[in-house]
Amino acid sequence: MIAADRVYAIIKQRILDGHYPAGSYVREATIGQELELSRTPIREALRRLVSDGWVEVIPHHGARVVSWTQRDVEEVFELRVLLEPQVVRRAATRIEASQLDSLGELACHMEQLCERGDNQAIDEIAGLNNRFHAELITAADSPRLQRLLEAIVQVPVSRRSFHHYSDEELRGSMRHHREIIRALAAGDGEWAASVMRAHILAARAAQMHPPARQTNEPRQQHA
């Protein structure tokens, strides 16, 4: 692992663990002294963390952990539960075979990572999940819905949410993906919308309890 990757992983894990709470500053000098590194890899790691939505740059102050209140998170999910069922309702009558294939491949990859279950796998699932939902939006063929969701669904919420899932909640999310694909393949918009609503409500419930994962150790494999 190169130095910047190591710093990125350490800072991100500390944000997830609460070592760096929302609104706190991540100081280059402090990290550099602790890890015995120059500022170059630290700055590169911080740029990536900004790009991924974990921290924000405050002029003349430095890198600050992005703040999201419980009320902010609840509002995001309230809006998602209204909009995303409409996305799949539209997609059911518009989706192409190639898009269904793409959704199936993403679902398969996420399921494989789910069985591995370490923090890196969870991060990869978050990225693939974003692609899954983006594919649904593309299939819905609604620029207005796309603009609304891009404004609402922020990276910090979507990336952190999977770290709050228990094993069963994560597997439940994977099952929802498969059922959404089946509903779309059947051209049944109401079925797809119903599953998507349950999917978003389950994500909200998971987000409301403390993080289930706070180490990089793999979880125990289940038969």
C-alpha cells in the first residue's frame, strides 16, 4: 500500500469510528508527526477524501469532517422514498435488455463482496450500489428526476450508510436488488416501486443505529 492510500484508509476509518467527529479538523501536521510521513501523501489523501465527500476544505482553516445532522439524514431518506420508487416505476416500461444485464452484473459483484464483508469490501459495495441506482435512473429516462436525485443523494450519506448495516441488513439489501431486477424484467412498475420503497426504508432504519463495523477485520463467514 502506498503512503497516500494508507493515510486515506486511516483517516476514513477514524471518521467512521468517531475519532474525528463531524465538524472537526484533520490537521496535516498532526497526521504527519504521528505517521512519520511528509505532507505530500497526506495532502493527496485529503484531496481524495474531499472528492469522496468525507471532508471539506475550509479556506484558511484546513480540512474539516463533513457535518450531517440526524435531521439532514432523515430528510434525505424522506425525499428518496418519494422519488426513487417513481424511478423504477418509469424504468419498468423503458429498460433495455443490456441495462438489465448490467444491473445483474452489479448485483452479483455486490453479493460476492457481501460474503467477504471487511471494510474495504463495504466501501466497494457502496460504490457499486451507487452505480446500480445510477443505472436505474438512466433506465427511467427522466432528466428531471435525475437532477433532483443528484441534488438530494449526497456522497457522505450514501458511502457511510453501508457501514451501519448488520450482516442481515446487508443481505436484505442484496435481496432487494435482485427483486427489483425481477420486477423490471417482468415490466411490473408497481412491484418494482414497492420493493424500492422497502429498500429505502430499510436503508433509513440501518442509518439510524450506530455503525456495525469499526475495524478492518473480516467478518465471520456464514454457511
